[in-house]
Amino acid sequence: MGEIVNLRQVKKQRAKAEAAAQAAENRAKFGRTKAAKRREALETERATQLLDGAKREDDAT
């Protein structure tokens, strides 16, 4: 005879495997390290300061 299988456990295992696959996909799509986020923020701040420093003031208002 075949092996006895608890269908409830199989259903839970399948759902857990699908959730793990979705989590891995999301990590690949959206995940960035803390250092990468910090580096991007510093680059943005540096670019903003550079643009603000190069702005010409218009005194004829």
C-alpha cells in the first residue's frame, strides 16, 4: 500500500514553500543593504548641495 499522507500538513507545506519563493523574489527585486541606502542618500544630498551652490541669485525682485 501507499504511504499515508496528512493532507492538511501537505497543504501547509505547499503554502509555506510558495510564501518562501515569493519572499525570495521580493528580496531580489526590492532589497538593498543599509550601506547602499546610505550611499544613495549621501549622493543625493551631495548633488542637491552642488546644484544649490551653483544657483545664481536674482536681486531684481
